[in-house]
Amino acid sequence: MLMENGTILIVGGGIGGLTAAIALRKRGFAVDLVERDPTWSVYGVGIIQQANVLRAVDALGILQDYIGAGFPFDSVDIYLPNGRHAATIPSHKLVDGQPANLGIGRRALHDVLGKRAIEAGTTIRLGVTPERLDDDGAGVTAYFSDGTNARYDVVIGADGVYSQTRAALFPDAPAPLFTGQGVWRYNFPRPAEVTSLHAFQGPLGIGLVPLSDDLMYMFVTTPEPDNRRYERSELASAMRDKLSGAPPEIAALAAQITDDDGVVYRPLEWLLVEGPWHKGRVVLLGDAVHATTPHLGQGAGMAIEDSLVLAEELSRAADPETAFAAYRARRFDRCAYIVRASIAICDGQLGRGPMVDQAAATFEMFQLTAQPI
Ligand SMILES: Cc1cc2nc3c(=O)[nH]c(=O)nc-3n(C[C@H](O)[C@H](O)[C@H](O)COP(=O)(O)OP(=O)(O)OC[C@H]3O[C@@H](n4cnc5c(N)ncnc54)[C@H](O)[C@@H]3O)c2cc1C
């Protein structure tokens, strides 16, 4: 093993950073994590996690906590634009005796990952970011915003789509690209019949995702050609307007969207770093290096898989750069597929490309992501 007792700094305490911390602690590395947000806050809607992600979380050793914090389901129900049920697509299970998919609140997921990362022995500092990383070939000295500094064998930038680590390593890397779509999300009490992902086909991508016995969320992707900024005070009425003409089940829910603070709106952007994912002893992971739109519900899944692969390669390579190259070689095609297939769905919805059959795309994605990582 290369760096038995090696020291690793993770920049970013999101899904990628926390799962990397858990995976690296399992392999015996000493891990410090810094998170820029002093309140470590996470917005309150949910996320879809599919069979490959449950398999990855199982490999992290935290599957039961994770499933317990969400709502498991074993199929995806596809609806036509008029609201008629078109198909139930069973999802492959990849962990014996466990569900195929999980809907989970972002805060619930954050709580599980944060708790397990700390229990595993990660040192976490909030409200801190590295202002400079000085890589001298034998190690990296990080100079932090709180005036402290420390030396590490390896630094991992898991600092999201606007990664400062990426900007420092690769100033010429492409910036995140706006797709022309935005996504609107809102929580509701879960109706008894929503026990799987309900995905509605059509020019607007609409979905209902169960999160717990009591809760589900709705997402709707909309064309936003001007990328306009919405005032908080207009969010609920804007989301209701976006849903005018939606199928009856959705229209009935739309009428309940009244709390501006409960609406989570986000313009959709994507990014794929086609070149190296590391420089010297610093490497990137998750959205920092491959940020996808959510059309296949796999962005966080790819970050979690990255964490496992990176930890495995670091524990067996002779030096960090060999590990980083092996990590990228194992991850690039899969992450690029997710980004590109998601953008193809987006382009179809916007009329910029052929309309993609969501059921077929979902089936193909399940087949591909079932392959071992
Ligand atoms: C609308 C939408 C819906 C989605 N739905 C799904 C879904 O259903 N399923 C799914 O699998 N994925 C989904 N995703 C994708 C998923 O949210 C991301 O892929 C995932 O959050 C990436 O995790 P990350 O840790 O790489 O980045 P982030 O979640 O962005 O975390 C980065 C962390 O780094 C911190 N940070 C940033 N800069 C610094 C700095 N300089 N110093 C220290 N800390 C810093 C941030 O505060 C943050 O905590 C969705 C994405 C969007 C936009």
C-alpha cells in the first residue's frame, strides 16, 4: 500500500466529499475535510438514488442507515403527457435482499453521511477553505482561510460545479454551461399511491419522488431561454404557472404550491472535464469534474462511485499520480455517458434534438450502471 497512514485533505463537505472521507477512512488514511459553509446547510428537497448507488453505499458500509433515512422502491412508473400510465419499468437490484432504488431527502442523506464520516474518524472544519495549495512534488501544503496551514500527501477537490480547486489546477478548463432549462422542486405529503418514481413524459419533465412515509417531492424541468432570476416572493406562483396544462394528478398538486420558501429553483448547468482530472498531488471528484443535469438522476451516484474508486486506487498504487490516472481511466466513460445522455434528454425536451424516449433511456442507463465500477 502506497501511503499507509497517508494524510489526505478533502475540500468540500457535500455528497462527494463525505463519501470520499468514509471510503478513505475505511482504508486507513488520515482524513481532514474543510467545508466553506459555516452552517453546512443543505436545501430541503430530495434526490433519487438508483441500484448502482445502493451498491456503492453498501460498499461504504452504511447501507442500513441510508435506507432507513429514505423511501425504498423497486420500479419506475412512466406516464404519458396526458397523464395516462404508460409503463412500469422494474429496476434491477444489485444488492441481494435490498431494494433497487431509494428516494431520500437531501438533509436526511447529509445527516447520515456527515454522522458516519465523523464516526469513522474524519476531522471536519466548517467555515474554512484553502486559500492556496502549494504542491512541491513531495506533498501539498494547504494555507487555510482561518490562518492555519497543514501538509498533506494528497488533496481532493470535491467542491462542486464551481470548484475553486478546479480553477486553481486548470484555469483554462471550461466553465459550467447553462442548458436552457431550469428545475423547480417542492415537497408534498406523500399520497399512498406514490410508492415509486412517477416520471411524466412530455416537453416538461415532471416527476414525483417518494422520500419517506410522510413526504415526497415534485420536480419539473422547464425551458428557461433567458436564464432569468426569479425573486423569492414570486417562486410559488411561477412554479404553479409553469405547471398549467399539466396532467390532472399534477395539476391538483400544483394548486397546493403556495409557500415561496418551499420552492427550490435552479438553472441547470453541466460540465465535463475531458482532460486530466488531477495535477501533481491534487485530484478532483464529483461535480467538480463531471456535473450532469438530473435527467437520469445519477449525478450524486457518480460522485459516490468516484469516492470508492479513488480510495481503492490510492490504497494500491505506488504513487498518487498513478492512482489518479487509474481512477480517471475507470471513471471517465461512465461519467461522460451520464452527462451526455442527460443532455440528450434535455435537448429533446427543448426541441434542440430528437425527443428521447425516457423509458428506453432509463432502461439503457440501468443496464450500463449495473456494470461493476
Ligand atoms: C436540480 C438537481 C437535481 C438533482 N437530482 C439528483 C438525483 O436525483 N440523483 C442524483 O444522484 N443526483 C442528483 N443531482 C446531482 C447531485 O446533486 C450532485 O451531483 C451532487 O450533489 C454532487 O456532489 P458533490 O459533493 O460533488 O458537490 P456538491 O454537492 O456541490 O458539494 C460541494 C460542497 O463543497 C463545498 N464547497 C464549495 N466550494 C468550497 C471551497 N472552496 N472550500 C470548501 N468547501 C467548498 C460546498 O459548500 C458543498 O458543501 C441533482 C442536481 C441538481 C442540480
